[in-house]
Amino acid sequence: MVLVGSSLTLYAQAPGRGGRGGPPPAPKAAAPIDVTGYWVSIVTEDWRYRMVTPAPGDYQGVPMTQAAVKVADSWDPAKEEASGDVCKSYGAPAILRVPERLHITWQDDQTLKMETDAGKQTRIFHFGDWKATEGPHTLQGNSVAEWEMQGGGRGRGGPAMGSLKVTTTNLKAGFLRKNGVPYSDNAGLVEYYDLVKERNGDQLLVVTIVVTDPMYLREPFIISSHFKKLPDEKGWNPTACSARW
Amino acid sequence: MTRKRMLFISAILLCVGIPALAEIDLSGSWTSKNHEDAMERGAGPNPDDWAGLPFNDAGRAKALSFSQSTISMPERICWFQTQWHVAAGPFSLNIRSETDPLTGKIVAWVLGGWETRAPMTIWMDGRPHPSKNAPHDQTGFTTGSWNGDVLTAYTTHIKTGYMRRNGAASSDEATITTTFIRHGDMMTLTLVMEDPVYLTEPYILTRSYMLTPTPVAVAGPPCVVGYEGVESGRVPHYLPGKNPFVEEMMRLYNIPKEASLGGAETMYPEFRDKIKDKFVIPGKCKINCGAPGALGGN
């Protein structure tokens, strides 16, 4: 019975842990999946809300509150441009819906960095005990990352499997869609990053996105975006934010 | 108890435990979150909306010949109901397992049917797919395997069906790979259709579900053929160049025809450069705009 208990404990651990009292490996070394590299959006969903700017008042699919509709109905790209704040639809809750390329790298052993060519945004995913410092809300907020380990390979020397979970807070208000569908600075964001291998060998990054906002959403807004892995940076095309395209 | 016996029992318990830990339970009722493609999955897509669909010239030509009345033909009433409807339809999922009564092992996962889709049985017992010459039907034949906590299902032997409910067709050579990824009470399905007849690249959709204690009713048998006003022998269609709806996306959303007519390039970000100078933001939305409480907003 002791043996059984010991083995089950092993299954519950992340693969590659130090064992025998050693320190656990850094998140980079413990990564069950490799999300680094260049990725390109495959826009097969919500095409007319993502590839072009949707019509004012077109809110299909978003569980908006009446307050959100009121705000969105006043959307005017000219006013956005006049305010100088044209990146509202490039914040963390919306950035993975933008047609784009991603470049994901390890900034250090504890930190993943995600850059986008569209809007030239940078997101930082902090693992471990990182604590955000108090400060103003920002477009990309504060993101805490953790690996979610899966059953296969645990403690048996098999391949590690799992997901990346990213929780983002401290967000500055922005748009879920280019046509002014708002989220407030009380919005929260949880994302799950998973890898899916296609039969043709292509590697997909599937990101499930959950946005909560007590002010502007009646229920969590749940969508998923998918990206295809690229061999290199070819096609990387940094472009500035735009309020109308 | 002797030491040998303890080791023997421990070994048996481990053997029993390992596979269970490498899989997860998918059973239950899962509410579909139709926050993306809400209109397409609900009321249906606009008749000429093929943007983001990687079909080839043959696929486009077939779609352009499609009249919505086609599916009122008795022979076509059930045309939509392949397993791709999981991705393109709006409905929630009821998932259960079938176990071997002797070993207790799961031999299949079953996605309950809808009024417009037959149940999908995902065989987990290692049985092979039938010969490629075996009969095809709307249900197809599906096998599955676990990769850690992720279930991957592969469906073949599907009859001709649709990719979008506006005439974009799939052939009887199409296959569907469905990946089930569970995160607590949330599940994401990735569905990849490959079709050598009508696609130049895989067509990929992802869908989100939430576990719910409210039972999702399983309907069936799906699709009842009846008379819908198309007399026997008539095949509703549009001849080449005669489809009256090819300007619909331009009229409603200012989306250029080269985008609405689809093709693989319309899936990628750089396609935006091609249409940027032709696009202007349309006027205030007047139809199918969504609103709090509206279908598709939930």
C-alpha cells in the first residue's frame, strides 16, 4: 500500500520535478508544451468582426449589458483618433482576435513574452510567485502564468503534456471588438493555451479566452482563437494600432 | 499478508490506476457558448458569406450553384446532418460513455444527437476504420485515442454534406478530426475538416462549452423527410453567374466580393492588405445586429 501511495504521489507531480528534496525546475525547464516561436492567426471564425471593421451597432454574439450597448452605440472612430488612444481594441482581452502574427519567447526562466505584429503589443506572462506592483491599469494588464499538467507521462518518463493558463488583471478599459464593444477596467481575463497537432503535421496553438466584466458583460464572454506555427519570422509585419482598420 | 502478496496487489492497483489517470471524464451536459459565429450557428450565414473558408474553385462553384430551396428536396432534406454540424450548429452536447460490462473499460464515447444531427459514437476499443469502399452515411465512422487528458476523434465515411449552411459543400472524401480539451468545467473542441475534393487547406473551427447541471436533451432520430414544397424531379439551383446573392456581403457590410467568395488566402492576416483600400466602415447595423438577450448573445 505504501508503494501505491508513493506512485500516486508521483503521478500528481509535474514531470521533471527535482525529486528527492531538490528544488523544482524553473517554469521554462518544466514546460509540458512548447508555445514559443512564430504563429499566425487563422481567421475562420467571426471573420467580419475581425478581418474588417464591423458596422456600428453590430454586436452579434457578445453577451453585452444595456450599459455596454449604450457605450458601444456612441462609438466613433474619428473621436478615438482625436483622443490619440487608438489601441483600445488591442488590449489583452481582444488582442488574440486581431489578425496577426505572434512571437512568443522566454524572456528568462520565469517569464514568457508574447509580441504581436498587429498593433505592436507586448504581453508578459509571469510564472512563480510574481506579484504585481501597484500601478495604473494598462492595456495588457498584469499576467500570471502557470502550467496545468495532464495525466499522461506523469512520473513514468513519458512525454509531458499540459496547458498554459494565464490570468490577467489590472486591465485598462478597452474594446472587445473594433466597433466599440467595451470592457471596463474591472474586467478579468483567463486564457488557456493548448497545442493541437493536425494530421498534416501542422502545429496549432488553440487559445480559449474567458473575459469577465461585471459592468459590461452579462456572463463570461468565451471564445477561442487558433494559430498555426510558422517555421520562421517570414511575414512578420509590425503595424501600428488603428481605430478604424 | 506476505511481502510478495503485497507487491502483487500493489502492482495490480497500479495497472488499474494508470490509464484512468491518463484520461479524464467527458460525460455530462455541456452548454454551447455561441459567442463566436453566433449568426452562422444560429439563424445561419448570409447566402454569399464564404470568407475565411479555404475552398477551391470546385468548392466555390458548387456553393454558388446552391439555392436554399435545395434542402427542401426530399432527397436533400437531411443533407446538412453530418458530424460537422457539431461545429456549425448552435446546440449543446450531451456526452456519455459506453462501457464493456465485463471489464468496465470504456469502449466508446457518445455525443448525443440533435434533431439535425445523428449521435456520434467514438470507438475507443482500437477497432479499425472500415474499408474506404464501405457505405458512407451522415454519421460517419469515428475512432478515438487519448493523448494525456486530450481526446482526439477521427471521423471518416461521411456522406456529402456541408461546411457552411449556405451551400459550401463537403465531399464524401472529407474527414473530420475533433479534439476535446477540458479545463475544469470548460471544454474546447477543435474541429479540423480535410477534404481533397473541395478544400486546399484544412478548415479549422474551435468551439467552447461549459459543463451544466441542467440536462441537455438528446433528440432523435434526427431529420425526418417530409414534403417542403419542392415537387419531385425539380432541383433548385443557380446556373453559373446567375446567383442573385453574390453582392449580399458588399451590400450589407461593404465586404468586397473577393473576400466573401472565400479561398485559403482569406484566412490569413495579409489578406487584409488586399482589401484595405476597397473597404469603408459600413453604416449603422440594421439587421441581425445582436443585442442583450438576443439569440446568439448567450
